[in-house]
Amino acid sequence: MLFCKKVSSKVISSRLNIASIKFNPYKFQTKRNSTYTITLPENTYETHNCEKPKLQVEETKESLINLYRSMMLIRRLELACDQLYKAKLIRGFCHLSTGQEALAAGMEAAIDKEDAVITAYRCHGFTLIRGVPAKKIIAELMGKVEGVSKGKGGSMHLFAHQFFGGNGIVGAQVPIGAGVAFTQKYCNKKNMTFVLYGDGAANQGQIFEAYNMSKLWNLPCVFVCENNQYAMGTPVERATASPKFFCRGDYIPGLKVDGNNVLAVKNACEYGRNWCLDNKGPLVMEMSTYRYAGHSMSDPGTTYRTREEIQQMRTTSDPLTQFNDLLTEKGCASKEELRAIDKECRKQIDQAVLDAKAAPEPPVSTLFEDVYVKGTEPKFIRGVAPNDIHYFT
């Protein structure tokens, strides 16, 4: 049995309500067939009216490396988007998930390709991990014709197979996600839906309406609150009377997860998926995480928190750093091998940026296309411009 060294650090701010953060607090043992048994920390989960997921998980070397690569690709994608926005090649809204990579990587590793995911506007990583090439994501953000939505949607309108966005209206994706789960149940599909929303949206009435309908109809739906502590820029305790988001479903069982630990996220999502497929109805999850950037690119992110706080979180709870240390300490990969993966991911994203820059912008003639499903278009569209009626030919 091998044990990682435990290093404790104090909470950087009492406002975050994160009790002591432990850096890389894993135990693990190696099996002959390159399968690793990893014991998660005792404080990885909290529960509301349900049992805790198992703390001991088994992963192959391949699955561990794939998790690391997935997180690194998301990190590199977001860093590239940051640079492109500052260069004014991306305009409009742009919300980055730097620091939250474990959520998308861990969730995708736990579910089936036919399971559904829907989220809010911090969606680049989910789109990438659901199978959309980085080029198409970056092209969409740059308004290029080869983008996911042909350059007409932007950062908040990214879609993939069984990935329903990227939604710009705060909290609006939650009842839509419940509707996706309803469809799965109605059609007797052996799949379920993850519905994600932020702590800033968690107080909206439509979320509780979706809870109610999901419980009434026993829908295969996991509601996931991505609690990155600040919503748009307000600390949780200033906006929320009951900050235990995993208990907010009341009559729906809940689970709080260390959202900076990719193995904890994967394990929790497997638990949630099995919960739904066992016909137990909906589940509420709270993924406790942290974003390094501001709410959007127009927010410096330092007017409501200090730079020292952000740096301390990077030092103590960065999902990539923690996982990097785990993989090297257990002998799954060397530092050189992981640096090679980082270099590979950087090269892949850099090429995607070059390809997206080279792509053309959509012609003006396509402005009124895709307003209706093909075959259902009316003869003309009114109100698209002052005193203008656009006729289809």
C-alpha cells in the first residue's frame, strides 16, 4: 500500500465557507493489471436523505490519463479564448470556466453518449468534452461560418449530440432539462439527464418548479448546482439564506461533492446516473468549485475578492495540479509524460485557433436562415428590421 503525503492549508477566506482544504489527500494501491484502487478523502461528500457514494474507486491507467488530458484540453481551450477576446477577435459575451475543468471532464467520463447534458453559458468545456472539435467552438466564438451554430450564436449557443447548450437566460435551462428527462422517460429510453446551473441561479422560482414536476413524475434527472462561490460577483452568503444547495430540493435527496476533485466528480456522476436508471427519480447535486477568471471577460474578477485569494485557491485546490501530483506519486505517469500531454494539448488548441482564424465569416445572405426548421418556414419573416419584410425565394 502506498500513501500520498498529506499537506493541509488554511481556508483563504472565511466567506468561502470551505472548511480546511487538503492538497492531494488520496490513498491508493496498485494492482497488477495497471488498475489503481484510490480512496477519496472522508470529507469528499455530504448527503441529504441518501447514502454516500463509495469512497474507494478503481481506475485504469488509461482512464486516469484520459481524465488528465480532458482537463488539460479544457484549460488550454479557455486560455486560448481569453487571449482571443483580449485581441478583440472574440466579441460579445464570453464566460470562461478556468478552474472548473473537473466538472465537465469527470461528468463525461461517468455517463453514456446518449445521456443528455444541458447547462448555462459557462459551456465551452462541456461542448468540447461532448465531442465537438475545438476548431468549431473557437470558430463559433469568433463568428465564423464553420462554428457550431454557423457563427450566428456565439459563446452561449454551443451544442453537440445530446448536449442542449449553452443557454444565456439565467436558470432557463433547468425546466428545459427537466423536459429532456421527461422525453427520455416517455420514450422508455435507458438514459438520464444532467441539468447544470450556477449558485447565482439557484434561488430562481423556475428551478423549484422543475424540482416539483421532476419529483411528481419521477424523472431521470440530476440537478447540478455548480457552486463557484460568487455567482456573477456576489459571495454566496450575501445572496443565499440557505447556502446548502444540495438540500434545496427538500423532498429530493441531495449530494454535495468536492467539485475540484475529478475522481470525486466522476464517482458522484456515476452514482447519480445509477440513481436515475434505478427509477429512484431526481437527485440534486452541489459541485463545490471555484473560477479563477471573472464572471465574464468584462469582469476583472478582483473587485469582490482579492488576488491573494485567487492565488491561494490556485495553490491549494487546482484540479489539474492535484491530479498531476496524484498520477506521478502513484507511478501512473512521470512529470515528463504529463508535460508531454500538456504540450500535445497546447499544440492541438493552437492549431484549432489557426484554423478558426482562417475560416470565413458567414455571408449576409444567410442572416435569415435557420430561423425555422427546414420545411416549416412561412412565406416571409416580419420584424427582422425596421419597416422590412424578408421574403424567402
